Amino acid sequence: MGPTLILDKSALQSLSKIESFYLHRYFIVNIPPVLIMEILADLKKDDTRATPPKLVSEFAGKLLLGDGCVNGHYQELIRQSLVGNEPKMDGQPVLQGKTVRTSDGEHVILMEETAEEKAIQRWKDGRFEDSEEILAEGWRSITRTMDIEAIQRALRKDFHNIPEIGSPSALLSAVDNLLGDISAQVAVLSWMLVEYGIESNIASKAAQRLQLCGYKSLGELAPYAYYCMRVSVLYYLGLFYRCPFVGTRKTNRVDLEYLFYLPFCNAFVSNDNFHKSVVEPFLRSDQLFVHGEDLKRGLAAVADQWSKLTEAQRKDSWPPDQSGPIILALWGQFCRPRQPEGKNHIPSMTEDEQRELLGRLRPLIEKAQSGTEQIASVQDDDVQFMIRRRSYRLEDPCMCGSGLTAGECCLKDLGRGR
Ligand SMILES: [Zn+2]
């Protein structure tokens, strides 16, 4: 398992099929739901260098290979955060699953394939549902008709001599001053409830929690919801102060949504200038912004060198020395140090070991199916078994880490139709 990356649409679009194959071989690709919507919206694209369904299929073909997953939707995570089920903001994907504790005290989480994950697999085969056509049309018309300049005029209309703010970090300080005012926490909560369309039952629970803790900072009470509010308010204040790095480009409003998922990756990859400027002040010291072109160059180098690598190098969980500098830098920062050659191999299991593990897992899966739904980070220290059920395609990178497709490697017999 390599570092966790989130790519925006521009970065994903720039990768060739083979580059996205190696992307999934060496990284965990966390897919934010906004990326799925952006891809689906291409179904109604007028620019037809390729037919729209083919375009969407091609995009989908670069996703959910190997260990990829779709992160929980930010609105759901905000709801959870407001009622005290805080999603972990530790650079790992946050997924939804059923959880149980067995009589032996083992904590098990079972994650079924989500509706979004199933949809992506379907799109790879060029199959779309009618509702998805409607959704694509709706998304396109909303993003096209949004009048950002009118919002900017409305924000500024009662003010004169508004000063200028020169940098994204100065803008974020202004945001923190506004939201951090302890006497304004009730007002901030009300704004948040409207901004994210929070239902009344959750709203009253959140208000109760705020009252119970003596109206202290929402940042301590609901860290993730508060984080999202900082992102949204940065955008509004950026419009208010007419900051050039925020701008009134319609697509910025959509691009902003990627920032809601920033806490759930080690590195965010994009080719977009808006992203580059607004992401930087939100990055924790253990996170990176990576330019999409740099990642592409690194993956192209892997693809280029692959046929010249020894079998030991291919099986190594660490990327080969010939990978581009950004790939080695990401591994250097987020993974365990490289061991001498041959010691980084992803351990393989004998058939007996596989059978034994399956025998142990089956009753746990059965128990977990009657468990309660909850959100969980994929690296929860308290969880002994995290089981993900999902479809695997023969053209996906093999789970043993050989760098071959599953159909050429561990699922070879299936590939031959057996
Ligand atoms: Zn294999």
C-alpha cells in the first residue's frame, strides 16, 4: 500500500491508460464524489472529438483499479461530524461500513461495494442508466448558469473602500478571525446548517451539543464540519475582497469541492491554478500538493522502464529507482523506508493460508452484515478486520503486486475462462 492520493479531473485526464495502471500499482487512489459527478457530466458534453459515452467510459477505465475507493460524501461526513461521529482527518480515505464487535472482542468493519463504485464499473463497459443521463444534464446546467459575478456584487453591495488581500494565507487568516470569534459560534452554526442543507433533527442535535459544552469553539466540537466551513468561507471572502486567486470563473465553485476531501489524502494532485493557490494554506505539514504534470512524468518513466526491470524489482512494493523524482519523494515521505532489495516484497500466501484466512473471515462477514452502519477511516487502530467487498476486473493490477494484470497473474485461470 503506497501513499493516498486524490486527483482532480484535469490530473486524471492527462494520464494515459498505462500511466493510470501504474498509478494504482504504487498508490491508493481515493476518489472524491465530486470527481465522479464531473466525469458523469461529460455524458452531455457538446464538444464531440470523442462521443460522450466513450469519453466517460475512458475516464472510468482509469479509476478503481486495485485498491482504489470512493470516499464518503462530504455532506454526509459533515452530518456525522455535527452529531459527534467525527471522521478521522489523517490522510486516509473515510468509508462507510457495517461494524460489529464479536464475542471475542474483535472489532470488524464490513464495507460493501458502494453505489458509486458499482456505477464506475458499469461505465467502463459503456452502460449508463437513464437517471444518470438526467443527472449529467442537471449538473451541467447548474454549473453553467451559476452567476458568480452576481454573488460577488451582492456580497459587496453594502460596503465601501474594501481593502485588498494579497495572498491565500492572509485570506485564510481573515476567515479564521471571522469564524473563530467565540461570541459568534451560534451564528456560525446557523450559517453552516444553511450552507450544507442540514436536516432539522441533526441541526437540533448539533445545537444541543454546542449548548452542552458552554458554546465553546465549533472547531473543537465538530472539527470536520468546521474545516469545511473554513473552505466555503474562504471562497466567499475571496469573492468579497475580489482576490485574483479566487476569481469568478464558474468552474471554481466545482473545483472548490475537492478541498472538502483534502483531509483524506497524503497528497492532492491537480493541474489547476485555482487549486494550487487555494489548497496551499489548508495543507497540514504532513500533506503535499503535487502538480499533475510531475506525477504524469513519474508514471511515464515507470511505464517506460518496466520491461527492463528484474523480476525482484517488479515485485518490490517500493517503486523502482527509475521512477520520476516525485514518485520516490512521495514514497520517501509517507511510507516505511525502503529495505534492501527483496525485503519489500508484498508477502504472498500459500493456498492453505488463504483457505485458513477465508475460513476465519466468513463467520465475521456474516456477523458484520447485521451490524450498525458507521463511517471509518481505513487505518483505524481499533479495528482488527476491515473487509472490503468489491468487483475486480481481469485488467486491474494484480493484488499480489507483481505489476501484471490480475488476468495475467493470480487470476490467470479465470482469464482463460476457467
Ligand atoms: Zn498476482
